Amino acid sequence: MNRKEFIKNSSLASTAYLLSPSKIFNFKSKSKISIGLIGVGLRGQNHLELLLKRDDVNIIALCDINETMLQMCDEILLKSGKDKPKVFKEDKYAWKKLLEIKDLDAVIISTPWEWHTPMIIGAIEAGIKYIGTEVVLGINLEDHWNVVRSAEKYNAHVMMLENVCYRRDVMAILNMVRQNLFGEIIHLQGGYQHDLREVKFNNGVEPYGHGVEYGEKGFSEASWRTEHSIHRNGDLYPTHGIGPLANYININRGNRFVRLNSFSSKARGLHNHIVKHGGENHPNAKIDFKLGDVITTQISCANGETIMLQHDTNLPRPYSLGFRVQGTNGIWMDLNNSIYIEGLSKNLHRWDSAKEWLEKYDHPLWKRWINETKDAGHGGMDFFVVHAFVESVKRNAATPLDVYDAASWSAITPLSEQSINLGNETIDFPDFTSGQWMYRKPVFALTNEY
């Protein structure tokens, strides 16, 4: 084979994976699947509870090194009445032993961020074809490329379990976007605007919101998440905002992110929290936090849309993801829960309450599964993200959110860090699909099944 033929054939093989990964698999659909959970802290326990409610899932293994969290899992399992899975807890690499289990159809990873890339790649190389991972995909840009290349090499499916993509109002707006109610989409906004001081400083003992400890003295996320605020400055958690927005404008499926720049405010919030609740002489009051209190990121897209994201977790504020979808015919904003559609709204230049619009355009997925969302967590959207992953595994089909989505959304973090470090320079956004975004078609939420 000459060089020209080799390049042509290699390109065709890559395109086959990119365009129709489900066709690569020739296995029969399964009525019941076996899943292992790596990381069963508070978020992993959410997944455990949802999976235990299903008759089509066997949870055959758990892995965690925190005995308190494992004891909490024991209580959940006892209430479920189901058999206790095999537990791996020997050391921080016990997850590798879990991956050696035969007949493991899928794993779900809910561990500290820095472990996601090695665990995802480890699972893929162990022959596991379906990996569900919590946010984020990796720490640096190389992590993201390594996961993408590993998934392509082994024909594996990596789904980021971004639950906000399934939020009820978010999906109703997706329905409206696809029915052209907003016209051509011009600009979008979103972010993670959530006071997390009680999460970043929590020893599990002091009253909610009053803790000032982290690391070895911290409980749950405080044991690891706060370290990122000390050493990094960028949008550390972009996917709640960007996931839904990417689906609105078909990112990686006819559109892509092209360029990005980010700005950081000064850092005051975490220090002030420590001084207020621990005093000026507390050892943690001497920490110089690198993460700015408000990170603002701007993104331009191949089809001409602009996006603004904000990361705001260190100051006192009510929760809001700050969604805004604006097109040639109208606009939705979640902060004021309002919609305006030119020619259809009740009054010229005046907001309609979004309630009637969202009810009218309620997404078919929510209509189909509304009863199953009860007690599912986060307003019911947790059900959908787990359901989509499980159904994909059962059907040997591509996940509705794939590795290219995960990489593109999560890469905003290291890219924003790079931009801020370079004095807010605008930098090019990598194309993880290697040009195939021009040919791939939208798949997310196009069925009422999953």
C-alpha cells in the first residue's frame, strides 16, 4: 500500500468511528447489564441509588478508599434489599483491580477531577466499552486528547454525565429552538453561579456553611476540590453551562467552538469566608487563593454564534446558571424566568412568564418519563442522565453525549487558564473531531426513549 492509499484508508476508518460508532458493535442488545462504580462519595451515592431502582442493572462492584462513604453505601444497599457488590478499597489504585472483573459492561466514575483521565483510559484499555464520567474529563489539554484518542483506538464510548442537559426547562427550550421559535440563534449565555463556600470548607461536623477546613481535615468534596482553587485560575466547572448551550447550536455536529478568551476578577471570597468563621489568625487565612471570584469566558463558533460563560462560586449569591438564548425572533432568560417571542408574546417589548411556554413545549422525554423522575435528585434530571447511559449500554448504541462533547466542554477549563495566564489572549479552540464536525448529525434527545 502506498502512502496515499494508507492515508485514505486510515481516514475512512476514523470517519467510520466518528460518524456511526454504534454500527461497529455487532453484539446483541442486553436486557440486563453489569456496572461497577468507581468513587462512591456523595455524588457516586446518587448514582448508586438510581441504579438500584432499576431491574435492568446489576451493580457488581464498588470502589472507594473512604470508609465513611462505603458505610453510607452499605446503608443504601441494605434499604434496597439487593445483594452487596464486591468492594475494592485497599489503596488509591484499587480501581485497577475492579477493572479486571470479567463481564463488566460499564463503569461510572465519580472521583476527584484529577483521577478522571487515568481511570477512563484504564477502563478503556481494560476492554470496557462504556464509561460514564462525572465532570470534568481531565486537568490539562493533553488529558483531553489522550481520552479522545484512546476512545477512538478501542471503539469505546465515553459519556460525561452532565445532568443539566436534561433539566426540564433546558429541554423545553431545546424543543423550542428546534422548532425555530427563537429564529436563528445569535448569542448564548450560561455558567456555574453557585455559592460553594460551604462545600469547599466543610469538616462534616460544623454547622452547614460555617466550616473553614479542607484537605485532610475536610469532608467530601472539601477534601480535594479546594486545592484547585488554591493553585488554578480559570473556569473550573464549565459543563453545567456549556452542555445545554452546545446542544442548542449543534456543537460537534455541524458547528464547533473556534476561539476563546477568559478574564478573571480578583480573589476575595474564600479568604473572607475563612476570616469570618475562623478568625484572622486561622492558618487557612494565610492562603493565597489563585482562583478569581468571577471568571468570564467568551467563545466564538464556526456558524457565527457567540457564547459567554461565567464561573462564580466563591461569593454570597443565590444559585443560578444564568442561561440566555437569543435569536432573531426572541429570547429566553432563566434568571427572570421569562421569554419574549416577537409577534407571539402578549405585549410588544414586554416579557412573558416562561411558565406557559415551557409547559406548551415540554420535551417528549419529560412527558414520557415524568413518573420515573420523582425523587431522582436535582429536580429529576439525574434520572435522565443515568437512564440515557444505561439504555445506551443495553442497546450497544452510541451514547447521546459522546467523547467529543465531553472533551469540547471540559477543555474550556485548561483553555481558560491558558488565556488568563497569557493576559486574556484569545486562543484557538482545538477540534477534537478532526474535521468530522462538518458531517456529523445531531442525536441528543431526538427520541422519547433516552
